[in-house]
Amino acid sequence: MTTVITALFAPGQIVRHKVYGYRGLVFDVDPQFNKEASWLEKFDLMDPIGTIPWYHVLVDGEDHASYVSENNLEAATGIDSRVEFNHPLLNNYFDKPDTGALSARRHIN
């Protein structure tokens, strides 16, 4: 029997990291951890590898992205949920139509 894993967040959704507090924008979702196990050790992470979705997240106001497990993210609320977002790769992943909402340029996974 195959286990179906449902992601809480989708590309284009603004999130906040629960531990580090940064605001991010999801640009891709992996249904489960999709890196080498040594990657977790490098960052001294103890997140479950195969049981929850992992997210590729652009970090607002920075020039890097992060790879974060679902249990470390929460939906941005209030002022944090605004669409304005500052990241040099934003236009590589999203279009911003006249409505102001972000739409993915293409699906990665």
C-alpha cells in the first residue's frame, strides 16, 4: 500500500520559519526528503526524512534559498502574508499578474 503525503503549503505561498523566524516564499515541494542523508548531518538536523514534505523556500531580503521540513514552517499571517517579496530569483519562478498575486511560471516537481 502506498502512503499519500499531503503538503500543507504550495508554491507561491508565503511562510515563516518557526525556529529562525525568517519569512519565505515556497517555490517547490518535495513529498519527502530529497537530498543525501549527509545533508542533514552537515546541518545537524534531526527532522524526519521520509515522513513529511520538504519545501524549497526563497528567503525574503536575502539571496539564498532554504530547504525546510514541513514541521519547521507555518503559514505567514497578517503583515507577513503580504505579496511584496524581495529575492533576486523571484522572477525566475513566479509571474506577478495585475492582481498582485504570484503565479508559478512552471511546475518543478
